[in-house]
Amino acid sequence: MSNKANIQREIIKKSHQRCEEYGVNKEQIFPTKILKGNEVSSHLARNEYLLRVAAPFMEIIHETLTNSGFFILLTDNEGCILRSVGDPEIIAESEKLNMVVGAYMNEKNIGTNAMGTAIKEGHPIQVTAAEHFISAYHRWTCSAAPIHNNHGEIIGTLNLTGESHLVHPHTLGLVVAAVRAIENQIKAEHTQEKLNEAFSYMKSIIESVSAGIIAIDINGHIKTMNNWACSMLNFQKEITLNQPIDKLLPQWKDIIGRFKRGETYMDMETNFSINGGKERYDLSAYPIIDTNKEIIGMVLVIKGMQKIFNLVNKYTGMRAHYTFDDIIGTSPEFSQVIEHAEKISSSTSTVLLMGESGTGKELIAQSIHNASPRKNSVFIAVNCGALPKNLIESELFGYE
């Protein structure tokens, strides 16, 4: 007797011993536990995922074995039948023994059988004729394999049952192959779920960045972009995706070429073609590299130039903080100065402010700046007293 046959015999022997300890009656015909009514629908709902994943593979086996005298059963991890598929005649025979959806096929409820024993032993098994514990099942040959989730836990079994004279080792092989396909599908869906989760995180990150972000492939087609980019560039995402970026950024190939030469592309003032005109933006680009270290695209990070100026102003102090509303004074002379300053704010002419130290010349200068069309631009205060005499002229009237 082969080693495999010895192992099979030992497994059946241990199963029969367990059945005797459980008090299973060899002459019983039906499983001792069968769900009814709402219990069945609730149980099926809890196992909806397993049912959905396994259903296509059960149909494939059924199509392969049509008119063969076999039927397929899917159980949960406790041996409860979730679905049966097969020819009407053989299904009718199984239902006479209450092998129906909701019936528990574990060893405690119906003795040694492929489904219950596969769950108990944790590996595929074929049980035929008198190897079953109860006499009513001696007519059957059953082949079952446990189905595992991504954590290696048994979540159910797939079983193929037919008349005992139809026993064949290939039957178990077919079941094992189908279970592997089911487990691979579970792994694939788990991987897809993780990818979707990662995509959701990435999308949230991209949308949270206060800059336009565009990803293009190696052929220059726009693959994704955030809402900031759509707003800045006046794009409609649904229309723009998968369109070439040539019109917006004609020099995109040159940027790819820089990456191939090992160069970077950071904070470059770049003209974008928008609505027939040119607009300046700060552009940084980053290559997208695959596992073979090949460049397959790039990510563009676009910032408005005014935003850059504002950032510089924020951290260098080059910003006018005061307005005319901040200046307090009631004398006629003071009111006249303020009125005159407000009038000349819109002028492009140079303004000369004269007065003693501490009289508020810079306060007036900042107010003029903030009332002018240049209020969003840089305000630079220069301490002329600290400059050499030969530099004052250039500072006041410009450099050649």
C-alpha cells in the first residue's frame, strides 16, 4: 500500500474516532443542524463575498461535468452549505438526504465526509463509499478542498459529489484546481482593494496640495490632474484627461530629455499656452520611473508666480502692512498730506517723502503702496542712511 493510501486511511480512521466521540449515529440520514427561513438568508448575506467569488468557478465546473452525475457544493468554514449546483436529477437525490442550503456538513452533524473532514484536517481529501461514517452516505464519493483567505484562514470548502462508482482521483484534482483559482481571485481582489486604498490616499494628498499637479505619460498624454491645475489652467478634467499636453507645454519633450541626461527641472519660470495667450508660472517637474529604472512619464507641479512672490514676501518681510486706514491724525495739514498721498497712489511717478526721523514716512510709503495697482507686488524698504553716498543715486533713480 502506498504512503498516500496510508495517510488517507489514517485520516479516515481518526475522523471515525472523532465521530464516535461526538456521538454521531451511523444510521442517521439527515444533518442534525439545518438552518430555516430567515436564518438561511441572513447566513447567505454574511457569506456574500465567498458566494460571489466562488460562483463563476462553480459554473465552469458544472459546464464541464454536465450529465456526469456529479454536483458541486460550496460551504462556509463551519460546513454550512451555501450553494449547490448540478444536474436536476442528482440535485434531487441529494435533497432527499437534506443536503440543502443551510445544512451543516461538519463531522459533528453528519459524520465523516469530504467537506467536514477537509475543514477539520485543513487539506483536500476524497471520501468514498464506506469511508463515510453514516451508512446513508455510502452511496457517495465526495472530493473537497478547503478555501483560504489572504491570512491563511479557512473560509469555506468546495466539494464535488457523485455516485460512489464514479470515483476517480482526477475528481479531487479538479476541485483543488478550482479552489486555487478561487484563492487567486481572492488575492487579486485584495490586491486591487489595496491599490484602490492607496489611490484614495494619493488622490487626497494631491488634492490637498495648493499647487497644480499634472501627471503625463512618456508620450505626453495627460493621465491625471488635480482640481488646482484645472482651476489655474481653465481646464475641464473630463475633457482634458488622455489629451496631449503639447499645446499647453510644447517643451515637455525637452524636460524629459533633461531627465534622461540626469538633470533636474526645478522652479523654472515657464510660459504656458492658455486660451491663445501666454501666462507665466513656476514649474517643477519630476520623472516617473518604473521598476526597470525607465522613465515612463513625469509629474508637473505648477505654481502661480504671484503665489511665489507672496511666499517670498512672507518670509523676507518685503510686504507693506499699513494702509491709510491705519494712520490716525486730525490736523488740517495732516489730512491734506493723506488726501494728496491717496490721489498719487494710482500714479506710476516716483514719490518723494520728506520729514524728520520718526514722523512716519515709511507708514505713508506703505499706505501708498497698498492703495496702488502694485499692492500685490513686493514692497522693499531701503535704509538710505546706511548706503554709501555714491550708491544713493543709483538706488533712487535706477541702475544702468
